[in-house]
Amino acid sequence: MSSLAGLLVADFSRVLAGPYATMLLGDLGAEVVKVERPGGGDDVRSWGPPYADGEATYFLGVNRNKRSIALDLLDPVDNEVARRLAARADVLVENFRPGAMDRFGLGYEQLRSVNPGLVYCSITGFGAGPGAAMPGYDLLAQAVGGLMSVTGEPDGSGTKTGVALVDVITGLHAALGMLAALRHKDRTGAGQRVSVSLLSSLLSALTNHASAYVAAGVVPRAMGNQHPSIAPYEVFEAADRPLVIAVGNDRQFAALCRVLGRPDLAADPRYATNAGRVAARTPLVRSLSEALSVRTADAWFAALTAAGVPCGPINDLAAAFDLADSLGLAPVAEVADPRRDQPVRQVANPIGLDLTPPEYRLAPPRLGQDGERIREMLDP
């Protein structure tokens, strides 16, 4: 039996943070009912290209192991179905603007009286207070939350990450918060409200940068591919293409110098400690760059990895999946669906559980495809 088997999740969320969190719960065995607006459904159903068999891959990537029902929450009949779902659910997840669910009669205080064990997760962009009116878009959070200020080249105006990272991090925090609330419910029978925001999740995820500011008053700035506290920890040019080297301690630095044929660098007092290497980064990088330029990235990857030095080429996603596959990580799952001609290829859940591993029971649903079944389940 799966870890979360028997758990019913009412998923009123859309786009990325909420759907990612509920997909994780679904992978672990929860029954997830995805509530979507009639006509268009979740916004990301139309976020393409790319498409796979006419469906936006964005939607496919975060909505497996769910059943879909189309409900107009402003329609009294559909709203009553939504209320019955919420009354029966163990978990409810929503990412409407603060106050919207209350107007639908689906707010936490409205539901807890009929379902006191409900774990009610609200995902916002900037909280339910003065920031309630700010739209919760990942790019906006990256900008105002400081992530763009530490990403990109030093002379740039700020660069977003290549994926909606703040949404993903927020989804992970939401899933963790819900699991903690469910553990409390197991002990006491009482549900509670779980609140996460894009901005707070980002500030937490900024870790060393955020700590530099909070603890020492240091405001970090973008440094390209260099690290403010570690050296050498950046991108170098091999003979054919870029290579990342991520030296984290003195032992690894000595091994790097030995493989490069430059033991004199390890013996140089300027580079004896990480703090010294950070202070003398410019001449160190110059010397390392000269040594690395004579062999290919793959040659250095093999030699340095064998010596215990963290390094690797800058792969595209095709090469990244090939690497994961070659390492036995099984990064792709295929989810069968009788409504489709062929299985849907999905990125596998990364969580390994010996006794209750993630399952791929349901392909991402077509809009409203399970409406009749769900209504029958909720009939009084």
C-alpha cells in the first residue's frame, strides 16, 4: 500500500506551485481530485508550445495521478458539488487570490465547522495581508524577492532562472507543510490551515545569500558563475566546451592541482585555504584556466571525477537525462492511459521509498474527464 493511500485531496489550485505539490501527494498514493473551470481548465493547459499529442507539456509535467472535474464555482449546483468534495476531503489546496475562496463559500473558517479534520493549504504570492493584491507570478517573485539580483553577470540588470524555480520551491514547502499537518491530525484528529507564499519560500531558499544579509548585513550581488564564498567554484573553458569545477575543500583542491599537473598551486601559500583562494581568486582562476585549456571537457570530466574532484560539462537536458539514465537513476516514467494511443512519458518522482515507492497510476487528465465518477462518489 502507498504511503498516502486513502487520503482524499481536493485540488483547487492551478498553474505550477499548487499542482506540483498535489502531484507529489498523488505520486505517494493520495486520491487527488483536480477542480478546474469549465471551458479552459487550468491555465497551463494552453501554455504551449511545446505540445505532446496536442497537449501542453507544461500541464502534463505537473498533473499526473489526478482526476479532473470541471466546476463553475459561481454556479449554485456546481458550487454545491465543490462543497461536498471539501467536506469529505482530508486535504484542500488552493491558490486563489486571498478572499476568493471565502466568496465561494469554501474558505477555511467556513469549512472547518463541517470538516474539523481538514488540512487546508493556501498558496499565495505575497501573503494574505498587504501583499494580497499582488499577483503571484514566479517572474515577479524572482524580481522583487532578490533572486534576479544574484543571478546573471555582475554588470547585468538581473536574470531569471531558466525554470519557474520559486513556484517549484513553494510547491515543495506546501507539500511538506501538508504532511506535517497530517501528522498532527493523526495524533489529535484536528486539521489546520497551512499557509505558504512565493516570497517567503524564496527568501528561505536563498539560504547562504539570505543568511549573509540577515546575519551580517551583506547584500550579495550577481557574480556570474562564481561563488561568493568558495573558490574555485565556477565555469572554466576546456579545449572544446565549458566545464564546471566545484572544489569544496582543501583536499579536493590538492587533487585538482595534481591532475592538472600544477602541484605548485596547491603548495602556494595564497591558496592554502578556501578563504585564501577566494581572496586571490583572479590569479588562481587565470592559472587554472591555462591548465584546463589543453584537454577536452570529457577528458577532464573523466580524470577529475576519478580523482574525487567535483566537475562536469554543462549538459543540455538531453545529455542530462542520458547521464541520469546511465547512472541507474531511472529518470523517466511512462504512464499508461486507455484514452491515449500510447503511454505519457513523465519525469519520474525523485523520492526513493523502499516499502512504499511512488506510483504512476493515472496519466494527466483531460479537462473534466472524471466529472461523472466524482459526482457519483460525492452523492449523499
